[in-house]
Amino acid sequence: MDLTYFFRTVEDAAAPKIPIWFLAGLLLVLLLLAAYVKAPKLYAVIAIGLQITILCWYGLSHILIPDGLPLYHCRISLWVVSIGILFNIRSKFILWLSYLGIAMSLMVLLMRDMDPYSFPHITNFYYFLGHGAIFLISASYIERYEEKLSVKQSLVYALLLHTAVLGIDILLNSNYAYLRKLPIINSPTADK
């Protein structure tokens, strides 16, 4: 494989088309791994390794600030839950992020809204492996530290997280967590 092609920075015309059978197979593998392969620390190390790799690519591509910072829900979950697993931290906030991580990783995988780089590209691999890792670490954390979360706690965590990210969005003129502009593609109401 040509590594310069794999790590290229010039976008292609469109993202790759991912067949539904591939997605169904990936989801089945993730469910089987979560059920039968209990390796949370391995999943956490893999998740952090994937995140560091993609952050390096964003940095070298000069798009770290607009696209690469770990301020999307999945990336926040990846870092915090991985650290929680690696250091055996029991926290309701991390548990909340784990529930969020499962929901967001599955939603993102089902949407298949990938960056516009033809296969093979680092972003293609990260998209599936990274979100798969988020699912696995989140499921591992929930299994290990499950306890009750109240609606009030969940709302407070959501408000604090989104307030912090919105502050960074305003400071950087970015749109992390889609707090300044909804991700509605080609919608006439998206800019209003």
C-alpha cells in the first residue's frame, strides 16, 4: 500500500460507499467482542492509540483546530472512559459518558457520515475502528461500574459538558459537538 495515498490530505469527491452487509458484520463483531472478550484495558489502549494516530494526522494536515480536537461526544468519551478504565476510576460522570459513548458510536456507525476520502485512507480506518473501540470501552465500563444515574445527574453532566465545549467553540470559531450549527447537510434552514 502506498503510504502517501493512505495519509493524503487532499479530499476526494465523496466519501466511500459502505455496504450495509459490512456494517451489519461490524456490529455483530462488536457485540460478540463485548459479550465474550473481556479485555477493557486492551480496548482502552487501542482506543487511545487510534486517537493519538488520528490527532497526529490532523496536526500534520494543518486541520487540528477546525476538525481534529477531541471535543466531539465520541472523542470525549474515548479519552475519559479509557482513562477511567486504565486507572480504575469509578465515577458517575464516566458512567454517563459510557452510556453516551455507546449511543453515539452506534449512531455514527449507522449514519456512515465519513470524511470525503476514498478508500483506503486513515480516516476510513479510524472511523470504524475508533467508533468500534468507543463502543467496546463504554460497554466494558458500564459492565464493570454500573450503578444508577438519576435524570438530574445526567442533565447536569450534559449541561456542564456542553457549556465547556460551547465556550471553546466560541473561542476557536468552531462547531464541536454541533453546538453552533446543526449538521444538516444542504438544508436551507441550516444557516438560519
